[in-house]
Amino acid sequence: MSLLNITRAREKVPELRVDVRLVRAAQVHAEDMAAGAFSGHRGSDGSLPADRADRVNYPWLFVAENSSAGFATAPSAFAAWMASPTHRANSLQPEAEHVGVGYAENDDTEDRA
């Protein structure tokens, strides 16, 4: 989270605040991906990021998601996102106000993002 806000500040984009509803949505999705040994934006039930925000009653006008698998550390995943134009754009959206982060492990996970 701090890497994200440091980068947003450097780019003159407002800081994000943690929202517990988005944390819950992110954690459920992370656990779903770990249980199914996949990484992607579509959940095993077909849900997309906006669906998951709706499920936790987050009143969104804008929603984006960065997900990944196979990185040893959060900083290495973040570096990969910043090197990807799409993930970087998601991370630096000025419309975004809140963030939620989830984490789960499965050594057999394949990245399908």
C-alpha cells in the first residue's frame, strides 16, 4: 500500500485510503484464485471486479483491479505492475479513492491475467 501511495504522490495523484469492504472483496478473490490455482480478473464463479465490489456493498463509480501470481514479494509484484501500461494506469487512476488488498498462497498457481 505504501509503495502505491508513494508512486501516486510522485505522479501528483491523490493518495488512496483503505476501505474494509474492498479489503474483504480482494481477500475473497485472492483466496478463490489460490484455491483454484489461477490468477486473473474473472473469479471462478464468473465474477469481475465490479461484481465483487457490489457484493461487499461498495458504492463505486470507478473500479479497477490488479492481480498477480508467482511473485516472491509484494514489491516485486508492484514493480511488474508499474512496468505494465494497463496495470500502471489502474494504479494511477485519479478517480480512484479507495483500495483493498488481498493475499493468499498456492505454489501451483498459474498466472492467467
